[in-house]
Amino acid sequence: MEIIKIVILSLSALLLLFVGASRLIKPIKTYLNNSGIKIENDVNLLNEIRGVSALMLSGGVIVSLGIFFPSLTFTSFVIGALIFLGFFIGRLISMAVDGKPNKQITQGIMFEFVLVRRIFLVY
């Protein structure tokens, strides 16, 4: 496998695994530290956050499998692209409807855009 594919899959997998796991384990602290968002101890909100976090973690596992199993490389790229593209589009819609988010979230949006762009350029 080309080194660029390994690097892109590795970055994508690490990001999904790290963010998914940290938000799944300690969502209140993680959101405050990484996004500057203060989340209240609301059972329903935490349930939704942990659900999305588990999805991100699962996506990270699938993306990481593509690094080690060549038969899963294409699937890993598709999964990674769908996850990051989904977040990117959702954030753009939110910016249009809700306004511009803080600096930390804006940086995340740019990182998601770069990853999606790289994934599509590789394939």
C-alpha cells in the first residue's frame, strides 16, 4: 500500500479513535477541554453524545483495519470519508443557520475539510 494511503488512514483512525473514546468515557470534561463547550449533567444529552462518540470510535476501528488488511483499504477510505464529510456538512449547515462557532471548533472544521479532501484525492 502506498505510504500516503497509510498516513491518511492512520491520521483518520487516530482522530476517530481518540475523540470517540475520550467523548465516550468523559464527555463533559472532553467537550470543555477540546471545544470550550460546557455541557450540563443532562442524562438525555449525555446519552446522545455517547451514542455519537461510540459511532466515531467504531468508525475509527474500521478505518484502522484498512491499514493492516489490504482487502479493507477501500472500505476504510469510504467509511472515513463518510464520517468526516458528514461532520463537515453538518457543521457548515450549523454555521449557516446558527452562526460562527468558536476558534477551537472552526479549527476542527478545517481539519475535517483537509482530511476529506485528502481522502478523495487519494482515491
